[in-house]
Amino acid sequence: MNFAQLLFPDFSLILCGYLLCRFTALNRRVWEPVESLVYFFLFPVLLFHSIVKRPLDLGSASSLMGAGLVLGLSAIALSYSLPHWPWLGRRLDVRLHAASAQVGFRFNSFIALALADKLAGPQGLQMIAVLIGVCVPLFNMGAVWPMARHANRGFVRELVRNPLILATASGLVASLAGVSVPGWLEPTVHRIGQSSLALGLMAAGAGMQLGSLSKGKALGIAVLGIKHLGMPLMAAGIALLFRLSPAQSTILLMFSAVPTASSCYVLAARMGYDGPYVAGLVTLSTLAGVLSLPFALGVLG
């Protein structure tokens, strides 16, 4: 499988946003409203639809759900622990860490869906739907907590106001209740979701300032190391611990190695943190996926 070809559309959209913002009249004044549109409407519709359109089978997928939750909690804990590492902690800016910790555990759900379909067909789509359903709410809460804490905002208040968390939680409830999007509305919802991917990635490129990565080199290396090396290694051990089937193990390893979510930038920017730095990490994570996916599925798999 050509992972570079699979990831090229995401990287090219980030590059398009960067070039448009820097070298045309479509400057930051244009992209700031786009970020709001993506954050408050387009991404929530995408997340809700992604979960609802593939109903969860809790009984047959309990082992995979447990493995996904353990993997997610382990990655969150490892990302949170960076300020306490003896050789790294004193070099970290706590606000920069609060904004970028999410890069170490979140994932690009549509790259994961595309890969699951190629790796295991309809069965793979069902399994990745299980991981999306249980991990997206967890990861969104994990992303919000450090930023709410360092901004002196109430965590519960931020959760109930966060459109990404509201969308994923309501999608999970709807999926478990057997609710689906009506057929006549499906094409519209699908197109809204697709537009969120393109505009979200372009907004990340528009907000990116490559020079901003120089102020947090050690942090960036550590966070990306957790995402693209630590998570695949943990996934391999957790698959053995939970005695997953070969197909489930393959999907879990793929899930652990896909690039981070493009919405990391939008969330950091909307909560008042260093969006350009996070956008740079999103770009590097997209490139790193070309290496981590063959490592997870080839070496570890």
C-alpha cells in the first residue's frame, strides 16, 4: 500500500492554505471566519455523521473497545507526563504543552476510515467505527482539559460548550439508540462533512507559521514521538494483552499510527492558544504517517 499517495491529499490541502494565506489577498482576515465555521458547524456535523452511519455492535466488539480505551488512556497519560520528564520538563513552556499535548493521541478519522476499508473491507469499517465511537469523546475531553486548566476555565463548563464533544457524545448516544440520518438528508450531511475536511486542513495551513516550531523543538519531537512511535508500540502490546484477532490487531495498529487530527489546530486556536505552532505539528504528523504506518503494519504487524 502506498501510504505517501494516501496522505498526499491532506498534505497538499495544508500547503494550499499556507500559500493562499501568505501570497494572495486571502489573508488571515479571510481565514479567521473560516476557522469559526469549521469549529462550530462543519466539524461537529462530520463527527456526528461518522459515528451514526456505522452503528456500534457492543457485544461482538467488547475486546476491541477495551483495547482502544486502554491505548487512548495510555497515550493521553504519556502526553500529559511530558512536563515531568527530568531531562525535558524544565525546557517546556506549559501553555505550549497544553495546546500541543493533543497531537500525541488524537487521530485523523477519515484517513483511518480509508485505510480500514483498504485493509479489511466492510469488516474493517465496522471495527474502526467502534474505535471512533469510544475514542473520539475520550480524546476530545483529553484535548480540552489541559487547555481549560491553564486558561483558568472550568473544565466541565468547557466540555458542555465544546461543539466537538457535544457532536461526538450525541452521535454515540444516537448510534446506541439506533437512530440514523434520513436517506433524503444523507447527501447534504455527507457534503458538509467533506467540506469540513478540506476547509479544516486549509485553515491549518493558513494558520501555520513554520518559524513558530523553532520555539518548541524538544516538545514537538516528544509529542510526535509519542504519536508515531509510542502509540504503535503500545498498540502491539495491548493487542496481545487483549488477545485480539488478527483483523482486530491490524485495525488497532493502523489506528495507532495514522496522523493526528487536523482539528487540533482549530481547537487550540479557538481556545486562545498558539495555533500556528500546533498547525506546524499537524503538518509534520501528516508527513510522519508515511513512516509510522509501514512501521506499525509491517514491522509490528
